[in-house]
Amino acid sequence: MIKIENLETHLSGFNIYDINFSIEEGEFFILMGPTGAGKTVLLEALAGLIPVRHGKIFIAGKDVTRLPPEKRGVGIVYQDYVLFPHMTVTENIRYGLHFHKYEHKETEKRFEELIKEFELKSLVNRLPLNLSGGELQRVALARALMVNPSVLLLDEPLSALDPNFREDIRHELKRIHQSSRTTFLMVTHDFAEALLLGNRGAVVNKGRIEQVGKMEDIFQRPRTMFVADFVGMKNIYDAQFNGSKAIIGDGLELNIGCRSPVRVGRIAIRPDDIVITKKKYDKNNINAFSGIIAAVVDQGFYYEVHVQVQKLTFKSVVSKKILLESKFFDGAEVFLSFEPEVIHIFQPDSYQFNEKGKA
């Protein structure tokens, strides 16, 4: 459906370089990365809103690199929705029809379908000023879909919503995608949002693609240190390797389960892969250490527990129920453990991921 080859463009200090990836028809594809990574520039290059310096963009097998936006078959929704303030809901939704030729009967049917789909019947005569954030969101989506785009581009469409309503709209977006069979390409810096919505995705950093793949692969098998940090691997340490051992800090030895492919690098462990308990471990346990709780951080749906082991801090996560039952409070002695297979090894050369046992 979408194929991007060697794409490069520059806009007011935001640059993208050598971008290559493809999106299958009907996919919900996510562009992820921090603010300023180049996600929106890439989205606007796809939409034809900014010129491409080098490379090609194909949509549905057609080279659209030099085509104007209205000839590309795409719709776009920005985070601030960009509705016309002087137009009613009906006029906003129908606006895109000025640039396309459709039969009147066909457009009327499409309009009625969208009004029903987005529950906008009671709002059709209102101006944007008189709509809530969620209503504005639904109108913007209906307007983008009115022209039957083959691709819908979404630039952080949920970032302006309050957390409770954002959750509702996430599920609504997923439902709309499944029912419309349109290819969705969404920009977000929220990895949890990306996991919920996306089939596949790409992580962007400083204008370059760090990793492309299925969402679960990016989450479970980050290919670079940047991606590891982005997906929440908060336990990251410089390491020296000796056979199947990783030595971190002032000599803390970890069993990595097999011979390391590198001598010096970094390791990363996901917080939810570290188990903490008040019960002392058996001496034969692998990667089991005693430590002191240095901090307990409320993260809303869970608690992050920081455990000091020698001069290192390990971060684990627990539910509120477990926190209270186990009395995990500052200063308490605890024991932590993790399996060798949850340790991710990264080589020094740009800290690219290395599969254990492979050079």
C-alpha cells in the first residue's frame, strides 16, 4: 500500500534521512519517537504538504512523490484538529469534496454513514466553538474519511485529550480502523498507545529510523539502546563480559545464560522482568541479590520500586496490592531476581542489539 524509498527532506531544522519502510494495505502502522524526532515531517512529506529532496513515495503502487496532496488519496488529522471555526459540523465534514468529483447521491450516502458512525447527528449545525474535545476529534476524523482516502494520516490525534477520554477514543479509533478497512498511519510519542493500536510500527530518532517491525517485536526485542530506552527498559548498565558472565558496577556478576558475543557493551533489563520479594532466596538461585528499597514511585496503575544493590539501582514494578501486602517501603530489605534470558546485550558500536551467542 505505502512504500517509502531512500526518503530525505528538510524543514526548519527538522530533517529526515534515508527513510525506508513499507506499510501493507489495511494496516494500523505507528510512527513513534520523542518530540523533535522528525515524525510529523515524515507524515507531511507523505501527505504532499512539504517537498521531498530525495527518494520516492509510492501509494497503492503509484509514484506520488511529486503529486499535490489532493491527488494522493490521503486524509490527515492533526492533534489540534484544524476545523474551520466559521463552518458548521456539516460544512467541515463536506469541505474536502470541493477538491474531488463525486456523484451527489454517493456523497449523501457517505455523509449519512459517517454521521451515524461518529454519532454526530445532533451536532451537524453546531460551530466548532460549541463542541467538546471529543466531539472535535470525531468531526475531524469524519472530515478526513469523507473523501474515502486509501490512507488516513493521524498526527498525535489523542495528545490534547484528558486521560480518561483518551482511553475511550483509543478504542474508538481501533473500531473505526477495523470497520473502515482504511490504512492508518499514526504518529505518537506514547509507546503504550502504540502497543494498543498498532499492528506494526517504526521508531524514529533524530530523523532516522531506528527499528521497524511488529509492535510486540519492538517491545520485546529492541535493536538499539535508544529503542530499549524508548520502550521502557529502565535498567541499563555499562558492562564487561567474561564468557557467560556480565560484570556491572563495582563487580556485580550476572549470569547471561550463554557466551557473550562482545567483551564490552551495555545490558538492559525491563522492570517487569525483575521480581522482588521479602523472602530470602536459596543460594543456588541465579541472578538473585539482596538490596534496600531506595524509593517507591507511584506511576498511576502500578508502583515502580527502586532497589539499591551495592552501588547500583534496579527498578521493578508491582501492583498496589502487592506493595501493601509485602510492605515494600523505603528502607526495607528485599531480594530481587531475574532470569538470564531477560538480559538484553548491546554492543558498543552505536549500541546495536546483539543476539546472545552470535558475533
